[in-house]
Amino acid sequence: PSMSQLQKQAYRAADYVLLPTMMDVDSYSGVGTVLSEVRAASEEYKQAIQILGSIPTRFDNRTIQDQKGLEYIQTLYGDIVMTPLRSLVAWKESRTSGESIFTYSGGNGAMHDAMNFVNEIEGRLRNGQ
């Protein structure tokens, strides 16, 4: 498949791209496609579009599929793979309650994951990654 006009325009407006990635074959095989699209858009528009990272989402370390999937994308894509956001009930409950994960009282684990994510993004931006 080729890039849609909307994707092209999104890449044209972007300085950075962040790729949320679930740990299933379709999602992590799509990372390579998006990386190629970003490179192509970067060349076409003569601008530096940086891959900020690929963030594994809904990660469940209890499943072999997620463990193997994370290993696989870390092997393929190395440093662009960020610390996973775990699949926790608090994500859904905070959304249902209309609260952010940072204010939701039942979200200690998810809040910790979210803070790690924010810190990782800030670190990558500071280091020019």
C-alpha cells in the first residue's frame, strides 16, 4: 500500500514521529513500513523528520506473545523501541471516569508507566534523537 494524502501531509508537518505499537504481528511488522514512509517523506520534502521512538502499548509481560514481540522489535529496530506501556485496568478506568491517568486514584502502576514515558520522551528530545 502507498501513503495516503493525509499521511503525506502529516509527515510534511511533523518534526518527529512517535509510533505506538501493539505486540502483534500486524503492528510490529507495520513499524518497518512507517519507517520507510518517513524516510521517503523526509527525502521528498527535504526536511529532517526524526523518529522519536516506537512505544509498545497494551504490553502484557505475562504472555509469551508480548515477550517475544518485544524481543523481536528490539532486535529489528534497536534504540527506537521505548519502554512498554503495560496493559493495566487503570488506563480504561481513568478514561471512563474522565480523569487523566495522573489524577486517577487507582492508577499508580499506569501513572508510573506514563511518567516513565514522559521522561523518556523528554530525554530523547534533549539528546536530539
